[in-house]
Amino acid sequence: MRMTAPPDTTGRLDDAVLMEQSRHRPESFAALYDRYFGDIYRYVAARVGPQAADDLASETFLVAFRKREDFDPDRGAVRQWLYGIATNLLAHHRRSETRRLEALARVPMEDPAESEHADRVAAQVTAAGAQHRLAAELSRLPDGERDVLLLAAYGDLSYEEIAQALDVPLGTVASRLHRVRKRLRAALDDITAESGGSDG
């Protein structure tokens, strides 16, 4: 029995319907590619840089196309499924992501001495220090915690969507995010204390 294709409020076909249609008419999958490639590309690029992002984002859709028969709408939406595939592919490129974060932590901060705008310079130095510290903290996070954090930050996924993307319980997402936020908050508190301590 062929599924009817109810449009959403913008007239677009429902993702699950497109996925079902693509099993019999592979060209239907192109609509999902057009709809989500930009989101997946931005998520991957934020994690491993633009050089690797084209290949990884394309590979995400290639894997999804090959596995479209396995997609189960009862387990989550197509969008989260694609983020899950991208995150799994990123696991193979974990070293690249870690190197990128470590390199960001090592980038020298600009010398503010030449600037006449002291307040702006102080804010820039504090922000640069925070960026370095946070990049270092991110590079040391366990894989599962980093995935959860970056799906939330770069993918803008909710707890429920992250759970679907990673195929983990909702409680696991919540506990991982809690641990990561606590750790990053401590790092930021250290930076604030250091910058505040330098005033006196």
C-alpha cells in the first residue's frame, strides 16, 4: 500500500513520507538531501573544519540513502537520524576534531598593548582566554559527552532529538549535558577569577 503524501503547512512533503517513497522511487531522496544538507554540513564543519566537512556531509547522505530501508519513523525523525549518522561518521574522524580543538587552544592571543580602547581590549582578552580554555576542555571531553554537547550547540537539537540521534536514553543525554556544563562552567569561573584577580 502506497503512503499518501500529506504536505506540511509550507506545502513540503513530510520527511517520513519522502523516505518511504525513496524506497521505491530513489529520486525522492533528493528532497531530503536538499532539505538537510546545509544543517548537516554546518554541524560537521563546526566540529572538524570546512575541509573535511564536504566529504563527511556527503558521506552522511550516502550512508542514509543506502540504509533508507532501515529507517524506522517510530524511533525518531529523519533529521535526528541524519545527525546520528553524521555523529557516527565523525567518530572515525575524532582525531581530526581533537587536533582542531587543541590547535585552537594553542593559538596565541593578540597583544592588546597597541589599542587605545582599554575596555574593549579587556573584553577581547577575556573572550580569547575563554575560547582557549574552552577549546582545551572540549578536547579532553569523553566522546559521548562531546557528541551530546555539540549536537545541542551546533545542531540545535533538543534533549529528545539528541537521544534519538545517538540512540541513547533521554536520561543519558541529560546526565551527560549536566556533567559537561558543570565542567565548562568551572573552567569559565576560573577564567573570570583570573581576570578579576589581575585587577587588584
